[in-house]
Amino acid sequence: MPPELTTRSNPSPQERHHVQMIEPVLPSTPPISAVEEISNSWRRCMADYHVDPQDPAEPNVVTQNELKASKEPVADIIVHAREEIDRLYAIVRQQGYVVLLCNNTGVAIHHRGDESRADDFKRWGIWLGGVWSEQIEGTNGIGTCITEQRPLLVHCSQHYRSRHSKLTCAGAPIFDALGKLAGVLDVSAVATEGPDRPQQLALAATIASARAVEERLFREHFRHAWIVAALPSDDTAPSLLLAVDEDQRLIGADRVARGAFALDDKTLAAGMPLSSLFDYSLSLFRRRGGQDIPVLLARPGRNDHWRALITPPLAKSNLSRNWPEAVVHAQPRLSMLSFMPMPEAPDLNRGGLSPALKNRVCEFIESHIGEKISLDSLSAMAGLSPHHFARAFQQSVGVPPHRYLLRRRLEHVGQMLRDTQLPLSHIALAVGFSDQSHLNRHFRRLTGMSPSLARGLER
């Protein structure tokens, strides 16, 4: 037996059985647990932390001063988690669960539980101030959740320390608005060994509550930005959150969005346009009044749609976070996306610009033919994203915007070659080419001859 598993004298039958379960998790043998994360945790407890599985010591509990120091850095998280903790406790209280909010080191900084059983819960360490880091307590629903950074159920004998084998713990990580681990939401109870089906339901409720806390934190952090909450219509991926500025450039993304779209701090700092992720109408981002805007969004170049809610920003003039509009703004919406009514999906394969809008765009091109005309300026005039505008313009006119603009410029060149004696360099600048060489290249590509030869043939 390895030195890490050396037992105390006169261990109980239950403790001997627990050690026998742990031994096969040594690196040279297959994992005994059906849960890979728990098997990995047991290996860490043996090889890295040297936790004694038969240590009878009660869990660590911080002092009042230490608890206060642990709370201060995450005071905002406690504020935004309270409502979700109350809702979660209402679901699990009948099964004898305690709800714990822990910081990212495993200290329980907020709780809800049956106060009449407080002494019993304190004895097990599942109460305010309990320390549940994996390094100290071995495999458990809080510490292992922190290490793995994913939801986890640790049921009875799946705990590394035999003292904890009567506990069942379901933990879900909470990530802040920047995608960093902020803490863990956990439900724990004293239970007996047996099927973990009820605990799986408790885990599902805990995951939902932790996600709601994350959304509150994200909405509060980006309260002065547009918030896009989106979910694939076929439910093939989880819902996500994006924050965009007044120019529809990404300034924030939650952990799910970062993973789904390969976003990182550098990408977000560069101001990636929202149009690179979704087609949308610019008119959506001109609405105010605080009302959520339900919309179906499409990924550029794809035929799938995402159900989305766009929340306008809060006005910066009002600094109070307690006024009613701010409270409503921070309310979670992600859970509503899968069943709330949505407008019909736009048919992006048919139609195009309305006749009036097409004429307005073409007239703008004609009147500004000698100036620099960008796709962004044309799409802004149409109230569409650049990608959506380019597709709609081609459907209406028959060619992409840049090709239409080039064709009209060359047609103007042909007319000026016939009707004027202006030098080619002046003609080039008059119709928007950068110089005569630029004109020559495109004119030759279209007609097969140079502008000077074309002028000679017209004489």
C-alpha cells in the first residue's frame, strides 16, 4: 500500500472499504469511479495533496474576521446571488439540503439552510465559513468543482475522505462577466449511500441557478451596453451573452460565447463587429425605452437561426443601481429564450431591398460617384448589417455592391471619354479612382483596351 494510504490503527469496516475503493485509482490502474473528474480528483489527492482518506478531523471553518475578509472582494456577487439562492433553496429544502455560495478558494461566504439544524450542519462543515478546497478536504462538490471548473456531483463514497462519505454535494461554477471563475454555488446534504437520481435533479437546479447568477453579473457589468442573449433555434448549443457598444462592436462576451466563437480579451479589445457573428438590421439598435427586442438572428453564410433578446443599455445619467429600471435590466432572460414567442425568421435566400430603398442607394452612389463610398456607409443607409446589405443588394440589383459601383464608375468614364477633352488623370479622379493607373487597370479588364485607345476609336 502506498505511504499516502497508510491507515490509522483499528479502522472501521466502512473506512477499510473506502480505502479499498481509493487504491485502484493509482496511476497504474484504471479509474474505479464512473465519473472521470472524480477519478482525476482522487489521483490529485494522493499524488499532489497527500490527503489522508481516513483523517477524522472535522472540516476547517474560518474565523469571523477571516469570513469578513473572504466576503469583501465578492460583495457584488453575494448581492446578485441572493435572489437565485432563495429560489434554489425553495426547491431543495424539503430534501434537507443546505445552499452554499463559496468564493473561488472554497470558503462558504453565504448560505441558506434550516437554522434548527445549524449545529448538525456545522459539524459536517456545510455551513457558513466552511472551507472546502480540494487540497484540504479532498474530493468534494465544491473544491473539485473549482479545480475542474465545471458542474459536479460528488455523492457519498465518491468523496475522498471517508469522514465525508455521508454527504452528497452538487456544485456549479459561477463565472464573472469577463469569463473568470468567481465562485461556486453548491447544495449539500447528509444522505445515505444509494442511487444518486435525486441528487442529479438537485445538480440540474444548481446549474440553472448558477447560470442565472452569471447572467445577473454580466448584465450589471455591461449595464451601459447593448446586451444580446442568444440561443440556437435547434437547441444544439447552450445560450450565451454578448455585449456591444453603440457601433455594434463586441465589448463583452460571457464564458459560453467565448468558447462558441473563439473570443478572448484581445479579440474583444480590438472591437470585433457583431456582424461577423450575426446578420441583423441596424434598426434594432436604434430602439430605446428599455424594452427587450425579440428577434431571430442568422449566422453569416449559414442557414441556421438563433433566438435572441436584445436589451437596450441603461442611461448613464442615472447613477443609482437600485432604481426600478436597473433592477429589471439585471433580471436573467436566458431561460426564456427556448419558449418565448419570436418573429418569423427572415428568408435570407429570397427578396432583397425594397424598390424605394434600392433607388435611394443607387441615387446616393450616382451623386457621390467621385467620392470614397464604403460598404459600411451604404449598409448604414439601409439599416442593415454590411453582410446582410451586400446579399440583399445583389438579390435586388444582380451584382454585389462593389461590382455595381465599379461598373457605374467605368460607365461614367466612357461618357467622359466621348464628351470631354479632360486628361485621363483628371477623369480618373473625377469618378473615384485613386489615379490613372487604377483607372487603366479596371478599364482594360472590362473592355480589353486602354482608355486612350477607346478615346481614339470614338473620334
